[in-house]
Amino acid sequence: MQVDDGRHACCYYDDDAQRDVVVGQFLADGVARHQRLLYLSDGTAPEVVARLLDARGIDSAALLRSGGLAVEPAATAYLAGGTFDPDDVKDLVRVRVHDALAAGYAGLRVTAEMGWATRGAPGTERLDEYERDVNALFDEGSLVGLCQYDRRVFDSAAVALACHHEVCGSAGFVASRRNGTMRVAGEVDFNDSDVLAACIAAGDLDVDLADVAFVDIAAVRALVSAARRLPAGAALVLRNVPPVVERLLALTGWGATPQLRAEVRLAR
């Protein structure tokens, strides 16, 4: 997944190998754009982060020496004084963006492991609120973010995931919000169904499926269930519906759901 400037993205994964593919590319893209890199670690050693860059032909040691890369404990940023305060974190981010620009970088690219939020520290119940509100900091275009959600420690992070501009799943699933439409790409299966439902609950009522390569019945059921929970007069619009989804909607009778409108993709 490529994350553009001014975007707040997240990835969720089931093992380190899945994480490394997404995070390594995210960091390498920042180097190519002359952005300062900040890695907020919840246990990953600095040398592991360095290897993600070295494997892509980037001299991580030189970046660390120059200040182009910093690896810091996530708790230092998120749990100052032992409490999670969204406003304090947002103030810290503003300072770090300012410092990056003042040092001559094109902006700040930060990725954070979010496992710290699972240990019951005071204020962590406000994580969903923070993930929604922090989006405003990205509007000026000098900040790029990637939050990392490890499903081995998060029982459910669907709501927090749905607060981001971009969501990257563990099996190729990608959802991207732009101009009021959520574009879904890649493979969508039962592992992603809770995220799909949460995105719709968060207000994504226009879903473009043009770039979907695979979808299973669990994911379609999640779309239909989310549509049925909409208030009277609202509708979930599915655009560019691929043939497999059209068949599933017809066979199950779900296509007759009043709050669902499916626009079938025309054959080329």
C-alpha cells in the first residue's frame, strides 16, 4: 500500500512478515520523498527497523546519524506521565512536524505500533476518539502516518481502523477514502468483514468495488448487515459490483435489502 502525503493510514496483520512488507515500503517511500522518519516502537528493536530499510538498499545507519530516522518507545509519545491524553499527543505531533520542516525535510513520516493501547493505561479508552480527531493534523500535507495494529494483541480494533483514510489488511485488502467514497481493492474475506462493517458505521455509505480481486460470502454478509442497520431513508451504495458479488446477492436474496443499492459493473 502506498500512502500519499497528508494521509493517515493503518495496517493490521497476523505476523511480523506481513507487517514488514507494509511498514518497510512505507519507510522507503519516505526516504524517496526526503521526509524525516519516526518509528514509535512497542517492542520492536531499532536494529529490526534498520533491517527493513537496509533490505531495500537504504543505508539506515546513515539515516540514524543524520537524524533522518529516529526509533523511539511508543509509550514515550502516547503515555507521557502514564496517561493517554489525545490533546497532548496531537501537540507533540505538531512539534515534531515543525522540527522536521525546520531541519529542511519535506515533512514527517511516522509509523507507530499501537500495542501500548491494550494494557489498560488511563485514557486508552479514548483511542477511537483520538484516531478520528487526529485526521485534522494531516490536512496541511506535511504529515504522513501509519498506525500498526497487531491482531495477536488486539481482540478487536475495527472501530479504530475505520477512523483512518487508508486501511491495509493482512491478505491484500485495502480500503481508501477519497471524496466521500471508499474504494476497496484486493482480496476481501472474513478477516476483513468487521473492518468493512465499521467503515460503514463510521459513515462510508458509498463503496466502490471496482478493484476487488476476490470476495467471500462473509464479507458480502458484512456489507448487507451494515446496510440493514442504517436508519430509514439511508442507503449503502455499492458501485462497480463484480459478478461474484452480484451472484451472491441474487442467490441469498440479500440484493432485495431496502437499504442496499448495488450498481453492477458493465462487462468490457
